[in-house]
Amino acid sequence: MPNYRPPDELTGSPAKVTLARGTVLHRVHSARRAAADFNPRPAHCLYGGGRFDGTACDPYGYLYAGLNPEAAVCETLLRSLPFDPAGGPRLVPRVGVRGRRLSTLRLTADVAVVSLMTAQDLAGVHQDSWLVQTEAADYAYTRDWAHWIRDHTDPWAQGFVWPSKREPGDRTVLLFADRCPRGAVEAVEGDTVDFDTDEGEHWLNSILQPYHARLAP
């Protein structure tokens, strides 16, 4: 599927769902960035970056979050982390959590997003599970598809929602800064976990343990 370019026209019907005002989100992010700040930096069109980041081809700010803390942690820290053939826990490198935290957010307004949850939803944008399940090597292609979907759902689509790849029982959300009202996302004060603290390390290991993973010594 990565070599299949988006068609010129959208002939399907993108599925529209609403994340209601008051919906709680969870986000792992750099402590240098405020909890509710969108990432303003475009990814390279071809290299690095996330699944649906803005690029120079479509330079929107973006914010990824999970509907539960587990999805936020798994999507951030368990990407392509292999299991130990000897049966030991997967070890999350400490460099991956240095200077990072988990914050709880709340929507202050209803937000309309394109649902990519089901095969029917994906078919509505000429895609299949590749779009939301493929690994990082294909992210240049998934970003191109994201830009095409945005273009064909302008102006109503304010983001995407799809099944978390690393925690399939949960959902992952991407919000677009240029289409969400100012202040649509707010931090829940006092509900932050700093991974660099002893308490944060204990909390993180408690989240990782059911996934047979833990912070490296």
C-alpha cells in the first residue's frame, strides 16, 4: 500500500465522529513544552517524524494523545521495542524518558475528527489498516495520506482518531492546531507525572509491567 498514491478525488465518505467537550486525553511530552501546546515544528517530508505530522507540504501544528494513559505510554515508549527471546522484560531505554512527563488534558469544546477506527472508516478515505498499523519506515507515506485526507475534509475535520497500534484496546487521537479553536485543549492541573522522579519511575513501571516491559536499569 505505501506505493499507492492518493487518488485525485475523494469518492468515499469519511466517517465523522465528535469528541465531546470534557473528553479527557493523556499525553506524553517533553517537559519543555506546556501540556496543552501543539507541536509547531513540521516533520521532514521524507525522513523522521510521526505517522500524521504536519510537514512543509502541509504545515499544521499537531498534538497526539491517548484516550487512556496506557495508550499514551505505549505509543510513545514501546514503538518497535522487541521482546527478549530469553523471556525477560522489554527494557525501555532511559534516554527515551529523560525530560519527559505524562499530562492529563481536557477538551473545552466539541471536536470533530475523521474516524479511522474500522475497515469501513478506512475505506471511506480509500485506505486499509496499513494507514494506522504500518511502522515508522512508511511514515513519509502516511503523512502524505494525512495531508490528502485533511485536504478533502476541509474545513470540518479537526483531527483523526484510530486504534492504538501498541494498545489495540484503546484509541489514539491527533488534533490539528489550525482547525481547533484556540484553547480547545486545556491541562488538568495537578495531574502530571514526571518520569525523571522516583515517583514517576515507579508509576511508569507500574504501567509498563502488564506489557512485559520496564525501564532499563
